[in-house]
Amino acid sequence: MVDVVSGDLFDLPGAADVKILHAVNDILTGLTTLTLEDQVATINAIRLSIHKYSPFRSEPVDCVQWIRGVEVKANDYNPNNVAPPELKLLEHSITEDGYTQPIVAWKNGQGYEVVDGFHRNRIGKESEAIKIRLGGYLPVTIVNESRLDRGDRIAATIRHNRARGKHRVEAMSDIVVELKRRNWSDEKIGKELGMEPDEVLRLCQITGLAEVFKDQEFSSAWEVDRTDAPTIADEILSDMAEDYDQNDKSRIFHTWEKWECFKSGFYAERPAGMTQDEGEEKYREFLSDLSAFELALQAVTYNWIYSCEHYLTNDRMNRIAWLGQASVSYALGIPSVCRGGYHRLTEDQKRAADELALRYLNAWLTAHERAPVSLVEASGRTEAELY
């Protein structure tokens, strides 16, 4: 018999009277005669009943249930990335200390979907020792019923994760874009995910600046008539051929039809819907706004795969200038013929824009296993510039 009357329950503050303790004693005694499955089911039922009347029933952690691992499914949006050493440490921690935190989940028709505890869920299923110790069960706490919308669940996962591990940028970008498609405003996304406005914008731009600048008064990218393409491209390639080093094995070439910059209107002979002067002024305004410029730099170096390989591996040209022109073309649809807008900047603004472009050039070079360069080196190995 389990004797809770003579046990530690009397030492608890606000302990119940003896009759209640004897009733508890009878329940616990009955549990010892049940199978593991029935024990777990009974304990879960008791906890749910107590939770229903608990003064803390609005707190999910007030009721932790034991759920079969096969019923707990990982979500398909978790952007938190734990490296193998940390995952191994988590397994060791659970092995030695036990589960000190439950898995947070929501209940659906098929079982339970993880909101937080993606890796605790993995360890409980993949570690044979832990799986045997727990009989295949996992500790789970259920999110409040008011948070069952997918957007709310995603937001809950991000909030749980932001102080731990590392978010994969691409996955975070997909999540932000999905929330925007669910008609979440940038303000709501920032509030729910704990992000500053510029972080929301940065994540949107990973999948294209259209989502970022859709509410801005920028002209759309000008699609150049492809019938002009051979003439324009051949002229550019001819210029490049003049200083092409046949022994330079580090260069990457792509033909003009693959250049994302060409498709964006980079080589158009005039800006669409505005005069040359207006185009240069827009160019100046854009480069003077370092936040907008940085967003475009991120997008160009991430999305323009062929253009960046073709131009940023050419150390004979002014790659800083190209990145500036490419960014304006990407964001505003203004062609490189308006590059004179750069010279309308103050000297301090020029320096700030150049340094920002250099930072993203070196980030791209490093990511592609190339040595970073100085501002002088980034400006080209010869006096001749492509543009």
C-alpha cells in the first residue's frame, strides 16, 4: 500500500485534510495494479481534471501529459537549427537529467503537432535508451485552444526559438512570407515574432524584393525588348574581351541570356517613365538611403546567381560600381545609364555607399571560397572600367 498520509504531503504548504489524503492514497494504490498504458491514461485523466479547476488553467505548463511518441509529429516550418554537437549534448542532458522541459504541441485530428521542442521530440524518438526508459512516451503540454491557427502556431514556435539555437535564414524568410500571405501586416509580424521592422523587410527580400517594396512608390523593373538583346550584349561582351586574361582560370562566364541584371532592365538606354535627370535623382536618393540600399544588395547577391558569378569574379572591373548599379536596377528598375546619380552624393554618402557595397562583395566572395578584397582592389585591376 502507498502511504501518502505519513509521507511528505503533510509538509506541503496548505496541505489538504486527512480524508482527502486517504482518497489520494486509494487512487495511488490502484495505479500500482495497472499496466503502463492504463497508468499513463489514468494519470493524464487526473491531471486534466485537476487542470480544469486549477487557478493556473490558462497556463499550458500547468498540465503536462504523457503522449505516445508515434502520436507526436514534427511541424513542417521549424527554422531552428541545432548543430550535431549540440544535439548530442541535448541527448546526454536528457539521458542524465531526464526531461526537464515538456514538448509544446497543439492537438489536431491526427495527433499532436510540435510547436516547441522539435529536437526534444527527435531525441525521445531516436535515442533507444531514452525511448525504452519512457516506454515510448513523451512529456507534452498543449497550447491554448485560442492559438490553433497555423499563423499563431508559427509565431509561437519562433518566439520559443529566438533565444535558442540559430534560425536558418531561408526558412525564416519562407515563414515571414507565409504570414504576409495570411494577411499579417509587417507590424503584426514584428510584434508576434519579436522583430524590428527592418528585420521583417530583410527576411521578405530573401525571396524577392517584390514583397518588400510592394507598398513603396518605386517604379517596377523595366523589361527590355529582347529583340535588342544581341546588339547590347555583344557590345558589352566586346568591351570585356579587350581586357580578358586568357590565363585567368578563376573567372566564371555566363552568356547574356542568363544574366538576371539584363532581364531587370540594367542595360536599357533610358529610364522608363522619367527623364534622365529624374532617373539620376532617383538613383541618388536610393543610394543615400543605406537601409534600402542594403536590402537591395542582399537581394542581388542572393538572387542574381548568374550575374554575380559573371561580374563579381571579374577583378578587372569596378565591382563596387556594378553592385551599386545592379541594386538600383533590382529595386527600382532604373538602368545603369543613370549611374551619374552616384556623383550627386556627398563625399560622406559616397564613402558610406562604397563601404556597404564592399561589405556585401566580400561576403559574396567569402561564401564562394574566394579571398576578400580591399576597396582599391574592388575598383578594378586596370584603369579601364566596364561602365
